[in-house]
Amino acid sequence: MRRQNPETKLYKKAIQIAALAGFKAWRENTGVRNQGRYVFGFKGKPDIVGHHLRTGQALYWECKDESTDRRITKEQWLFMYDADREGCHVRVFTDKGIYALDEVPAKLLPRGAK
């Protein structure tokens, strides 16, 4: 039996909330094949991507379930940091809230990050 990603339940809700804010957003899938994991695109890309329908501002959201011990990876953090600095709409979407990068709870940050 295939194990479900703990964030799967968050994707649909994140897309719905992004739409309420005027964004067209979608899930950027990664692939799993046999025992190996293959990421299509690049390591660290966010779960949800999109753009604002009026302004064109890019949206990048990473989904994390706060009830697990899964953290944002170093690659995810670097991508989000760069995108945020360039003016993109970057958030960490969780089962407990939506956080701008300077608000992300410490337990979700990559190990060693402050």
C-alpha cells in the first residue's frame, strides 16, 4: 500500500484560499517511481505555484503539516527566500496558518536556520 504524503490534504485548501486572494494556483507534482523518488523540475520547488490574475505576481507556497516533524528543506528555504526578495508572493501554508517567511514557526525551519 502506498503511503500518503501528510501534506496532500492541504493542497486543495491552499489552492482555494489562493483563489480567494485573486490568484490562479495549482499543485506542482513530484513523481515517485518504484523505490526511487524523482523530482520533476528542480530540488526545492514549492508545492503550490501560480500567478495573480490582475497583477501577474508569481505565487509560491510550500505546504507543511505542523503535526508532523517534517521541516522545510534547505533547498526549499533558499528558493522561497530568493523568490520573496524578488517580489513574489511566498508563503508557508500549514494546517494551523499561513506564514510569511519572517513568521514561520521555528519547528518548520530547516535545521540550523534562525
